[in-house]
Amino acid sequence: MSVLLVAAVLVVLFPAVPAKWSVVTLILYGFFFMASYPIVETAIMESVHQSVRGRAFGFFITIGGVVGNLAHWLMGLWVERLGERANTASAYYPIYGTLAAFIVLSLLGLPLMHKLRREEMALGKL
């Protein structure tokens, strides 16, 4: 949860970061965001019975891949609609705020996986 929260904070801060620090900010964001993948994968593998782990992992990768690839198109459309305002950093605050909100929203899955793990352990399936 903490790596995604750090990534969300970096996303919100990015439009306000001075240009000379933008590369460092992007590298930090990339580190924390990409670090979340193996952590979430491990949580999925620990939360579901071995007979469905492959399907659960496949579902995670499919959803992540579709959303991740659609994001480029959607962000391009959003930026195009900015028009002349695309030259001002403040025009990007809502965009980056929305991205950070989606990162935080994704954290809702963690308590659900924890609950599933507790139920599986109570039934002796893990």
C-alpha cells in the first residue's frame, strides 16, 4: 500500500515540480509504481487457492494490460482537448489529480484480497 501511496503523491506533485527536477520525479514515480507490481502479484498468489492462481494472475495481467494500454490513448485525447491551455502547467492539475485518485482507488483491492486470504485459511485451503 505504501509504494502506491508514494506513487500517487508523486503524480499529484509532478505538474508543480520545476523542470530541472522532472526527470528525477519521473524516475522516483516509476520506481514506486513498478515496485507495486510484484507486491500485488505476490498478494494475489497468497490470497487464492493454488488451483485458481493461474487464472487469478491472468485476470490481473489482462485487466492491468488493457487499462495500461488504453491510458495512453485516453490521456492523448484529454491533452488534445486542452487546446491552448496545454502550454500551462496548471491545466494538467486535474489530469494528474485523476491519475493519483485512480492509484489510491486501486488500493481498495488490498483489503478484499486480505479478506479472501483469511477466508481461505479458515477453510484450510491455503
